[in-house]
Amino acid sequence: MAAQTYIAISELHPNFSHPKVVGIIIGKTDIKSFPDRKNAGMDRFTFGFTIRDSPEFFINVTAWGNDGYINGLSNSLTVGDCVTIDNALVTNKDPEKGERFCPTTPSFYRLLVTEAHSQVYLCADMDTTNRLVPLIHLPVKDSSDFYSLGDIVANGQTLDGTVINILAAVKLIGEPKQFTTSDGRRGQRLEVKLFDDLVPSFPLVCWDREAIQLMQTLIPTGTVLFIADAKIGYDSFRNGMTATVNSKTIITVNPDTREASLLSRYAKEAFESGALEQDEKPEDVDSITDVYTVSQLKRKARETPDAFFGITYSFISKLDLDSSVSKVITTRCSRCKFLVMEDMQSCSNQLCPGRDQTFSATTSFDLLVDLTDHTGTLHACTLRSPVAEKTLGCTVKEFTSLTDDERIAMKWKFLLERCKVHIKILPSAKMKSRVRGTVLACSPADPGEVKQHMSVLLQRV
């Protein structure tokens, strides 16, 4: 069989002639250039990647060559590809630099690839590929050797400048920002919001193009990352800790570990139950100025994968205040914000940080409303406390004491007039429309204000 001709990474040695190695790419770095000492005025180009062929062994590969060769090779490879490397030079790790600027590996050696002597191509042996693919989900460090976000926040500035492993779920992937440095070099930056059962939001910053491209492929709902060798720093502007991806970092997406499985389950339930939104800081609605019709909100949501904010002048066409109280008011665990039954005396969330403590719960409005204008209806938008209290003009306690007739009167107060609604729009795989809206503020609309915006909105339809 062809697979038998491959040399295992664990068996590599500098004495081997024309070795053929196969592995799955688990990490990749950006292209860099350096002045060519042998050819004045010329540059040499290089990039690195890390391949794995077994749970225990992986090795760094460095490719060197001219601009065309290195860019072509780099563009043809991505994390998750299974590759065959023919006739790479097996060499000892750099005695001076060691692995300060590349991932730490269990191999004593590294592979050097050049255009003149080596070949790198996608593995065509399906049996070998099928064997390698599961390795992408194994962390490169001990699966129990990690800091939770709660650990990082608790340790605070004592971790400033350290390199650690992190296990966390993905909450939000930001937009990449392009910039130019003072010496004319172009760069990019992307920030990812992470979370776990203790910390609702924690920033992970990516500067490298390869890391940014990997992050942009992720879908937040339930995705968990094991981030090996992330740099931790204190951000004085935020007055908090941040994590940064660097050249040593290897990110394992949805790792095949018990801890990651539990966190993934927690993350999915947190997204579906709205627990994450319970922890978010209130948005500054005064900073939201873009006005949309309902159809424009839906169209933009289909065109962008990220959350966005807007104002819509709509009627609340569905507001079930006269339903049973359990459909209007919910009870959540005070610590992890998970939904619990009103008569329960404990939280059912396995990762709740207060499972061994006295149980406490809070009650709040948790409504689904439909917003309708002349262009259509945005179904099942969430209207939760504290926005619901301000909108309805009453507290949860006051609402529970209202008679049925008083609830019906409150409902029709909103169903009969146009409202100015500040809204947050997010993509949602669960919703039939693929759109989920969260009401940030709602009040009766001023007729003059509606008239002022309506002519502009009609021109955009």
C-alpha cells in the first residue's frame, strides 16, 4: 500500500535521504521576507506550517524561496489540508532560536522545504486522509492543561506577559480592520469575543492573516477553541486582560475532549436560551442612528454574518401579554443566567459556577414580539428586561398583580400605534427567516419624525 512508503514523523532523522512524510496541517504562519545575503537588493521569502501524523507527534515545516514560489505554495495550503512532503531536509531545531517563534513540537527536528529540492502537494490517498482528519480535533497540549476565562480574570495582571493555553467558546467574530504603520507597512487586526460559564465576554486579538482567515470560517453558536500558547496581556484602555494569537499559537477548533464537549453544550444552550444576552451591557441606543424598513433589516441580515443595529418605525403586531404568565415572565439562575422552572430549587446547568452553593434565581420579562411595517413583518423579536419594564411601564411584580382586562388593555395600547424601535439584528440558524431581533428600546413614535424618515425609506425600497 502507498501509505506504507511514508516515514512517520516520530522516526525522522537527518540521515534519511529523500524522505516522504504525510500529515494534516494544524497550524500555519504568515509569509515573511528577508534581504538575501547572497544576492544584494533581492529578498528571500518564507512561511511555516505544522503537520501532524499521529496523536503524539507533529513537526514544524519551513518553506524558503522566491516571492512567486512561496506565495504560490502558501496560497495552495490551508489548515485542515492533508499534505504529502517529498524530499524535505530533516534538520535539527535552531540551536539559538529554538522554538521561540514557532509552535512547540515533540519532534527533535524540523523540515525545510525549497523549490529546487522538495515537493508539497495534497495527499491523494483517501485511506491516509481519513486516518489523519480526526487529528485536527486533538489539542497539541494536554487537554486538561488550560486556563478557563474565569481563571484568567481571577489571576488578573499576575498573568501579564505570560503564554498559556485557553479553553473557551466563540461568542462573536468581529470585522477585520486594515491599517498602515508609520513606516508604511500594511497590517490587519481582528478581534474575537470568547466566553465560558464564568466570563460572558473576553477578547482574543489576531494580527496574522492566517489566524484571521481561520477565525472567519467559524460559526459562533457552540464552537469551542483550545488555544495553545496564547499571549496574555493587560490592556490599560479596557482595564482588563486580553489574549493574543502569536507565531507559537496553535488553535484547535472543537477539540475532541470531555471538557470541550461540556463547554460546547453549555455554549449552545446559552445561545438558544438567550443567557448570553442577559450578561451583555446595555447598548447605547443614542448612538444608533441608521433607520430601516423591515424588509431592509431582513435584506441586510442576509448579506452580513455579523450583528448590526438600527431603528425601525413599526407596529408591534404580536404582543401576547394576555397569555399565561409563564409565557411572559421567566425565571433564571442568578449565577449562570440559565432558564429554570419556577418551582425548582437547583440549577440544571452542569457548568453553573454556583452548583454547590445556595440556589438563587431572578424573574424577568421574556417576550417574543412581531414588528410590522408596510414592507413586511419581523417575527419573534425578543423583548426582555430591563427594556421590557421601561417599554411596558411596569415591573415584573406589578405585572403579575394585573387583572386579565388590565393586561389586554396594555397589549392594545401598543398594537394600535406605530412605535420607534431600536433593534439589534443577528443571524440565526434556528429561525425560519434566518434572522433574530432583540428590542433595545421601544416607545411611541413621533408622527413628525416618522414622516421625516418615511420619504427617504421609500426611496431605498
